[in-house]
Amino acid sequence: MADKKTETNPQIKFTEEELKSLKDLQAKYQQITLALGNLAVSKINLDNRESNLKQTLADTRTEEAKLAEDLNKKYGRGSLNVDTGEFTPIEETQTSSEESK
């Protein structure tokens, strides 16, 4: 019986072109993996940014409602021309007739 060390399969060498093709594929996989990782991080950052903007929007709406309430208490109901700063109060008779419509 022959010794197991002498019964090895002969080694086959790939050509330089074949090795280059395999290495190029490995490099492509690494680039794709890196790009996917970068994309995932970008999505996380974008989700965080969206969440922050939604919170800012909600805070702004709350601030707007509070300001409108304060101004209505001070001046009553009416309309404001923000360009001129002129406020035109709505007369109570108009308000009552509009509410009954």
C-alpha cells in the first residue's frame, strides 16, 4: 500500500488571465458590498433627517396655533395683511351670520 503523502493529486495552475478575471470579480463584489453599505448608511441618515423635519413641522404648527390663539385673544377674529401689517377685524354680526350658513 502506498503512503498517503505520495498519493496527492497533481496541482493545476490557473493562467494569469484566469487569475486576473477571478480577482476582478472579487474586486467588483467588494465594490458592490461597499456601495450597498454606503447606501444603507445614507438611508439611515435620510430617515433621521426626515424624522427631524417632521418634528420641526409639528413644532412649527404648534407654534402657529399658539400665536393665532394669542392674537385672536388680543385683537379678536379678523384678517391680517402681512405685507402692510393691517388687521381688519370681523364684526360680530358677520361672524354670527357666517356661522349659521
